[in-house]
Amino acid sequence: MAEGIKQTTPLQQAGLAPTRFEGGSISLWELADATLIRVHTLANAESTAAALATCGFPASVIPNTSNGAERAALCLRPGEWLLFSEQAGSEELLDELHAALDPASSSVLHQSDGLACFRLAGAGVPWLLSKLSSLDYLAGRSEGQHCTRTRLAQVTVLVHFHPEKAHDHNFVYDLIFDRSIAAYLWKLLLINAPHANELAQLGK
């Protein structure tokens, strides 16, 4: 997110607080300071991925793959990535990317202010997400780090499954989506969390 004055988070803007939920086998919280940058290229995807790697983003050219920890590159489709960082600020990353990429063939769009991100952790999370979409999140855990665009109860979401050690979780799910639907998605997840916890207990 841009440096300077701390901005209101999507949930705070919607009048919702607190922005963290702990219930049973599910932890859910809003990521307020993530930097999100979309890169699209008309040039060779492999050469662009190599340029992103010089900025610390180990980008793959295969859709639905994700690489990297603090600087993660999520491949959305051939020649398009969403870059994600919780520590690096937008000005820092934009300077690095503009220096590494050819502006004649690549676009770099700062989207931190237009997108929101929820992080989910715990054994009940795959059950919760499976309730709301057609994907098999339990089986998907065996694939390791990856990303996919899908719908949760008709809401378009980018799901990012990746390792996360900062809060003592092996893997977490990040939901990245349009800022305007943050309140709706938050309430939807909370309403369905109790049943997901029951399913997780039965599935043991």
C-alpha cells in the first residue's frame, strides 16, 4: 500500500470491526497493508518473467501457479501476473518494476487501493471455501503453493494458497477481490464458519 498516511481498510470503511475472527478451527483476518501490483506484457512471457525475477519476484509463466514468499508472483494467465508483498511499499516496488520492464510492451498497475485481501488459516478453512464454491480445497492442499480465480457464492475471488510462518501457520489461504464487496464477503464467511467447523470435525 502507498506510503504516508495510513488508509482506512475496506472493512473499516464499511463500518465493520473488529477485522479479525477466531472460531473453532478457523482464523480469518483482513490484510490491511499488502501491496498488490498487476503486470501485463505483450512481449515474450519468459523474458518478462526473468525481468520480474530481478525484482525479487520468481514468476512462472504457467497460469494458476504462484512462486515466492514475501514477494510472491501469481500467474493469472500467459503474460499477466499479480505481484504481492506484505513488507515492500508500492513506491519501492513500482520504481524497481519500471526500471526492469520495457514500458513499450508492459503495463504496471498499482491495485492496492482497489483490491482487498482476507487471510484464512486452520483446518476448517478448506471446508468453508468448499461450501461456497465448486473447487475441492481439501484435495488442493496436496498441490502446494498455487493460485486460482473462482467464485465464492457468485463473488469473483482470486484464491492464493501458500506457506505462511508469521502467525505459526504452515499454509494459509488469501482471498483477493474487489474492495467494494469486502463487507458482503466478510459476512458470508462468518455466517458459514460454524457449519464449516462441524464439517471439519466430522471429516477427521
